[in-house]
Amino acid sequence: MKIAVAQIKVISSNSKVNFELMQKQVEIAVKNQIECIIFPEMCLPGYFNGDKWEQTAFLKECEYFHEKLCKLSLNIVIIFGSVGIDWDKKNEDGRVRKYNAVYFAVNGLFLINKKTEYPFWIKTLQPNYREFDDSRHFYDLRKLAFEKQCSPCDLYQAAVFKFKNRKVRIGVSICEDAWSHDYSFSPLSSFAQCDEHDFFVNLSASPYTLNKRKKREDVFNSIAKNINIPIFYVNCVGIQNNGKNIYGFDGSSAFYSVHGSLIKLGDFFRESLIFGEFDFSKKVFLPENYKITDDIVQIEEIRIALEYILRECLLEWKINHVVIGVSGGIDSALSAVLFSRVLGSENVYLVNMPSKFNSILTISAAKKLAENLKCPYASLDIEKSILYTDSQIRELNFERSQLVPKLTELVFENIQSRDRGSRLLAALTASLGAVFSCNANKTELTVGYSTLYGDLAGFLCPLGDLWKFYVYELAKHYNENIYHKQIIPNDTLNVIPSAELSNNQNVMENKGDPIQYLYHDFLFRSWVEHWDRKTPEDCLRAYLDNTLDSLIGCKAGLSKELFPTVDLFISDLERWWQNYQGLAAFKRVQSPPIVSITKRAFGYDHRENICGATFTETYINLKKSLLNPENNI
């Protein structure tokens, strides 16, 4: 049987565009005498659609295009993922019943699952963690089985149709159904025993995250070997978002043999239509027209992912010009490189906005970066405007109030940042018909080391899911392996990281940020990304028994080198924990959308409330015993 795997770019909430793309893929497949084409999960409506699932008109439009797709199946079997709707039943929220479903269009008709009496197959396991919230809108097979007082296996059957005088039996699974190790029910293992199968399909809309490809391969390799049935894994490409997080879908579709061996079918972040022959007797798939890139190192994977997501964002949002405030520091330099690569240097406007606190070294580095990238460049001094703001506030007298404004050093630092962001960049982008980028990295977002309405402003935060060490690593990767020359200046790479907002941040005197990135990156990551997220209690215990560095993943001995006494360690730990759970949370919920690539990105993937920092009683008592040992006598 000649099969095509269609790794298509899915546009969320746009069934018409997705249908038109699918129609073209079907036409190409038919011309190449393909007999079955497999599309990804939710490829017609898109996966991340927010609460648009509550719109009846949206659902009816999906059904309209279902029928149009079905009519294309006279000469080819079409397998695709979309929403399944039962207008006569309700979800647990009282709205119309919806399922995440797979359709089989054969000879102009949809196959019927005789066990459920629906013209589609239903997703069994729904993720409700991280960015996923599937049960908010969709009913799953387990709930339906409970409703009918039976087992999910009682509602499952292979999709069966005739092909060249033989029955073809296809097992059905959707994305999470394969990731069942933390569930009480394993769909593929169970369904494999419920019916006969020639092969399984797993239709997915699986967002990219670091290290996920290897994990995904391990999962499907294990399942294929355990059930002794080959599996077609079909994923989409493109970008989708939940309002706070922008995700890229990496494709990486594949075929897994009964021995678990892998044949890569879809390239990394690239649309593809792969043809091949499935041999029923040998249960193998022989692709004809594929060329897959070799395995790539992690930092190159990050580069490809970031550039792809940014390019698709700008294309989908119809953005043609971007303004970046460049300070001469590493974050703005990397943002400039990223945007110039995806939008073209001539469309990326770099603006340096110095005050008296900015050194000639960083000012020169900012200009050199623009020259190297061949980007339009301008310098706009903010000294007069910030002094004017300063004088206005100092001379201010409120009627009917004795309260006098106090312009502390910190307040003046924030005035500078807001003057750059809310005044200059905002006005400049409006006049150019452009947008401006937020250059904050994940380390800064964790502890709020950024200014609300200042450097935290912007249309998008491309570095918001990159720890500082990744920022440096990626910058060096661009110079050494992509450009093969010094695009990001050495001064930018070597200068101490600094906001340059006061004399206490004078880089010429080697004064910079209060964050020790080689240590704090890893400490903060343990609070945010670890599956068993760490707290001050965990960190203090680990510090005391000399296991903290291995726990968080920093260089061995670094924590004791930086904080040789327990009181110094506790002071630093509490400072940043209070920031992380306090003011930083207030800032994060107002931050721009984040390009998300790690296993825990701020936004809808890291849900939080604004409540202030708390410490466990165990931590408080342990701290007391350490700082006041006489109390334990």
C-alpha cells in the first residue's frame, strides 16, 4: 500500500487555510498514485485555540470542512485529526460535547466506529499539565467509557476498510495516548490486544521542547517493540500559542518498526510530504523521497527552533519591521542577530540610547554590532529627558497632601529604563509602523531583574525562555559556527553583564549585575524547571550536606566558593526567593508573550498567583537552628 505522511504547517483557528493546504497535499498524493495519506492531530482547526472552542460557528465551520475533505477521498484514503462533535450531548461545563478525534475518509464516506457509533475515533488520554488544558474543552474516551459503565477497550476497534481485496486494519492513537507511563491506563498496549492491526497511527500536535525529540523516539521505540505492531508517528510544524507562550511544532514524523527501529520521515521544523510503500507481509515501510538532516547538537537545535518560531510569528502576524534597543550588552545583541536573520537586516532598526552611565565600550559595541549586521542604526541620548523628568518630580507639590516624592537611586534607574522603553522605543516604532522587542532573558524574568514598562516592554520576548548561560552559548555559536566571524563584538561577549544605570554599575570598574549567573542560573532553574521543583528548604539542606551543586547542576564547589558561610548563603537564597515569588511574579504576568522552548516556560506553562514569598516552617526552624545555635541548647 502506497502511503503518504503529510507533515504540514498548521495555522491555529483557521480551518479554511488548513483545508486548502490539505487539499493540495491530497492532490499531490493522488497524482503520485498514493493510496493513503496521513495528516497530524487537530490539523484542520489547530490545537491551541483558547476558548474559541466555545463558539458554535467555529465548530460548524470545522464540520463544513470535514465534509469537503471527505469528498476528496474517492481515490485515496484520508486520515486526519480534528474536533469530533456530538450536538446531542454535553461536556462537563454544560457546553456541547467535543472530542479530540481522528477521521478516516474512504470512498467519499467517513468510517464509523461501531463501538461508539461516531464517525471518528476518540482520544483516550488528555494532557492537563504544563501548557496543556485539554479537559477544559474535550471529553475523552475514558470519560465516555465511565458514562457508559464499561472499559475504554469496550469502545475501541481498529479502523477497517478494504484495499485491493484485503482488509486493512489500522490502530488509532492520538498524541498523549502514547505517553501513558504516568496514567493508570495504557491505550496502545491495551488496544493492541483488543483487535487485529496491520499498523498503528499516532496523530500528534506535539510542541517542541529541548530534549523532547530523543524522549519521543524512546517512547515510540519501546511501544512498537512491546506491542509488536509498527507505528506511524505524524506530527505537524508551524507555530501556535496560548496568549502567553509561543510554541513551535517541530514535525520529526517517523515510522517505528516492530523491532522499534526508527525511520525518520519528517525533517526538523520543515514541511514535508513523504511517500512510501507499506509491506503488509513484512510490516515495514519503505520511504521513497526523503532526505533527513543528521542529528544536531543542542545549541544548534535551539538556534533552529528560535529562528523558525520567530520567522513564523512575524509572517503570521504580518510584522515587517522590528526596532531593538541595543545597549552593547549580550541580550540585545542576540536579539538583533535573531531578528536580522529571520526578517532581513534592512528591516531591523537598532537604537542605542545612552545616558552618562553608559561606557564608551558598550556604546561602541552597539554601533559595531549594527555595522557587522548591516542594520539601520541610530543613537538617541536620554540624558536631557531623564533629567527633565527628575526635575519635574522633585519640584512636584500635591494639593491636599504632605507626601513628598522621593527620588532614590533605584527610582532614577527605573526612570532611565522607562524613558527608553515607554517613551523612545514606543514612539519610534509607532512612527515606523514597527514593533520593538523585549530583550529580557529567563534569569532576569525569574527574579524580576527588569523594569516594568521599561526593558520589560515589547511585542515579544524571544530570549524569555533562555537562561543567561544559553544566551552566551548561542551568541558564541553564531560567531563561530554560523557566521564564522565576529558578528557579535568581543567587547559584548567579554564585558561584565550590567544594566549601566548608575555609578555602581560601571563596567569600566568591573561593576555589574548582582546576579552570579554561573551559579544563579542553575539555582533558579531548580525552582522553575525541575519536575520536583526545589524550594529554599531543599536548597538549604543540600548546601549543608554539600550536595547543592550536584542538585542544581552548577560547577562543583561553586556555591561554597561564593557563599563560604551559612549566613551568607541564606541571605542570598532568601533575597532571590522573595523576588521570585514576590515582585517578579507581578512583573511576569504583565510581560510580553515568550518564545517557549524549555520544559517549563514562564506564562501559561508556569501558572502562578501573585501572593508574595513564603517559607516552610521546616525551613524557618532549620534557619533558626543554624543562625542561633544557642537556642537549641
